[in-house]
Amino acid sequence: MDAKQLLERVIDNIEKVIIGKRDIAELSIVAMLSHGHVLLEDVPGVGKTMLVRALAKSVGADFKRIQFTPDLLPSDVIGVSIYNPKDMEFHFRAGPIMGNIILADEINRTSPKTQSSLLEAMEEASVTIDGVTMQIPKPFFVMATQNPIEYEGTYPLPEAQLDRFLLKIKMGYPTPKEEMEVLNRARAAAPIEELTSVISLSELLELQEQAKLIKVDETIRSYIVDLSRQTRQDAYVYLGVSPRGSIALMKASQAYALLKGRDYVTPDDVQYLAKFVFGHRIMLRSEARYDGITAEEITERILAKTHVPVQRLVGQ
């Protein structure tokens, strides 16, 4: 079975629980294939937690949930060394970060000190305790949620933390027809409880390796650089997309091409993913907020005015 068929099995499985959000499921898988992470921003009750659980069950992954609260400590996330008087040794007790798929629920409700405990894990897939570095099991994928409505008692994520997320996604409300189907399925047992894995972790790791081999033509790489560069020159932008953002867009495009059954990236892939990769990396000036301009609108404007390369035929 090829990569596209395997990934479609995962998406179809997720859709047994999350109705009408195929694009969100695809983007989540794109981030996972790219060794990236997702910031999921939306109001409560639209299925953010259920999406992560469904994804974890679909790939047979070890799922851990961390409920971020103001009193949460870094040791509650990464673990702690505990002294054992019997052998007079310190033993490491792993925290919930030591899993395959991590749900960081309401990440903006905890202190910056605890938020920063995720930085090393998200960037290096490792944690350091008492000077000893330990690798986190592979695959490793973090999906963090935050509520964009309630800001009281929250700690906005700093730019360095935001930059660690490959994509920022918003779920949105379902249509009336989709919401009716949600009610129909919820009358009996919860659909998530009946979900089983459709691919193995070893298959997922192989798919991650395949995504790295997707061809990115020089014209496409130049196109990505042009888009990033223009975010740094926009009059409304205080801080534009960094080179890490350019790398993120390229890797996400490779994973998206694999998902669509291609072995090469097209300009359409880059254009589709740019708003999810760039949106949280663009810091706006106060004038933009006064004029009601959003980072997504700036991205769309840059996409519209940037020359789109003509992709050479494969093999030429």
C-alpha cells in the first residue's frame, strides 16, 4: 500500500469522530509527517481534544494529555528525579512529555517558566534533567490548544515559543448538517471509544522518512524565500517570518505533497500552507491592529502579488 492510501486510511478513521473537518485532519497529519507541532486555537467544545485523541488512536500511538494551569511546574511536564533511601540513588520519574502524541491543553494558562519547559522537547525531541539528556520516544508530536476568547488569567506565548509550532490551525464551528450528524453519533456510545489503529507506528516513521525525500525544485525554494522576505518588508509588520519559518513551509509542503500522492512540491502546495505556517510568525505593528489588519490578510496579500514560478515537468 502506498503512502497516499495509508494516510487516507488515517484521515477516514479520524472522520469517524471529527465530522466535516477533513482539511484540519490533513493539516494535523502534515505537521506530524514534518516532525512539527500544531497550535490549535479555537473556542471550547468544537472538538480540539477529540481530534488529538482520534489521531493518536488511528496510528496506535502513546497518548498523553497535560492540562496546563497557573500552578503547573516544569517538573510536572518533563519529570523529576526522586531520591530512593533504599539504594541511596536518585531515580528519574518521567513526566507526561515522554509520549508519542502530547495534548498540551490550554497552554496559555500556565506560566512562561512552565511553557519554556516544552521548548527543548519540541525542538530537539529530548529533555534534560539534572544535566542528563534523555531522548523522547519517536514519533513525537505536540498539539497545543488555546482559547482565543478568554484572555483573563492567561500568559500569551512568546515569539520563541510560537516559532516552534509548524502550523497554527483554527477548527471553526460545524455546519448545521454536520452538527446534526454529531448529535446522531453521540446518542449511543462515544465514537472515540470504538476507534482502533489503522496504521502502525513503524509505518508512520517510514512515512516521515518518505516525506523528507519529496523533491523541492529550486524555483519552489526561491518562491518560499521570496514570500518570507516580503513579510519582513511589509509596512504593517514589526517582525517577519524567520528562516525557521521558511524551512517549516518547505517541510510542510513536502509532507502535503506526499499526502496528495506526489513525489514533488508544487506552487499550489506552498500557497495553500503559507497562511497556516506564517500566520503565528508575523508580529504586527500597532497601526495594523488599529486598521483591523490581520497576519492572515497580510499573507494573502503577499501571495497575490508575488510571482508564482512555473514548475518544470518532472524529469526535465
